[in-house]
Amino acid sequence: MRKQRVIICDTDRDLLSTLSYIFAVRGEYEVLMYHEPSFCPIWADDTDCTSLCADIIIAGLVMSNMDGITLFQVQPLRGCSIFIKNKALVSNGTFNDNAMKDIVESDCILFEKPFDFDKITAWLDHCEKHMNLSQPLIIKRKEIRYASVKPVEYTVRPNADIFKGISINTSSSGLCLKSDSPLRYEQTVTINPSAPNPSRATVRWTHTMKGGSYMIGLQFL
């Protein structure tokens, strides 16, 4: 019989520490913590995934490079098998009515800081009733991704305008780019064109973020 597993994803290190302490006190939990959603192939690779990676997922409602409600909305459309009531959003209270509407419609739960530990405990009691600890868990990642928050310049044609973005994470085969300019699926770009050895990459997916920015998955050529 395996341990129960929770995935916690947030850019707030204090929040990660608080939540990990809650599960440490509860006991018998494997806690995986991430600062961005690259753990999820549905988000990072824009692909279907029916593999069970955790019993519970907790994500920040608002973070620097994504929002948890969008992650939870995309996952079931691509086959995520984690029970939606075993997913929770956490927030410092800075959200609007539209966000609350999305939360209610998604059927997941919201915890606001400062946390009501009795409410979290009651939620965990309910979650554990839906866990099948005989079912193995996997993390469906093809390769390790490393956090790499730094400026990136790119062009879509030789000698064309240079656009600017920020890399979120990188791997041996590509990177996740945040940009204010959209890119099309399978469009080819040149990364850091002014560098001595620029890289070329193909767009594999694009997510439109709230606020008008884009998260873009690039695969090196």
C-alpha cells in the first residue's frame, strides 16, 4: 500500500512551507512541491494525460506565470483522472467576482489566507474517502525541467523585429516562454538572435493568460 500523495504548486514559498507542514502533521503523505505547473504534461506539453499523478492537487489561484483555476479548467478536458473535489485553490484574497464565478463552476474548493485549519482538515477527511491507494501513481514527464526565469529575445523571421519575453523553465529539448506577443502552432522562431550561437525552435502550444499575456511551449530544432 503506497502513501497518499499531494502536489502543491505556488510561487509563494511561505505558503508552500505552511501547507507542507499541515501534511507533515497529518502524516503518511508524500508531498511534492512546485513553483510553476511544469509537473503537469497537460499544461506543459499541451497533451492528453490519463495517468494518475497524485491524490490531491493544491494550486495558487494567482501566481506570477499562471493561475490555478485555468490549470484546473484545462486538466479535465485533456483526460485528468484526479477527482475535481480533491483539488483546491489557495489565495491571499486578491481576486475578483469573475474569478469566484470560475471557482464555483469548476467545483473545486478555495482556501483563503489566513487558513482555517479546521476547514482544511474537514476537506482532507472528505478527499481521503475517494482515494484508491492500491492504484499506482506516476509523474508523466519526459525529462527534467529547470526553473529559469530570465529575459529572452526572439524573432519570427530573419532580420525582422525582435520581441522580448521571459523564460519560465527550460529542458534539454525546449523552454516555456511568457510573452505579450502570441505565436502560432508550429511557427518557427529564432531565440536570442543577437547571440553568437542563436537557437531555433518550433511552437508546440500556446495558452492565453488573463491580462493579455501568453505562455508558449517551444521545442528546439
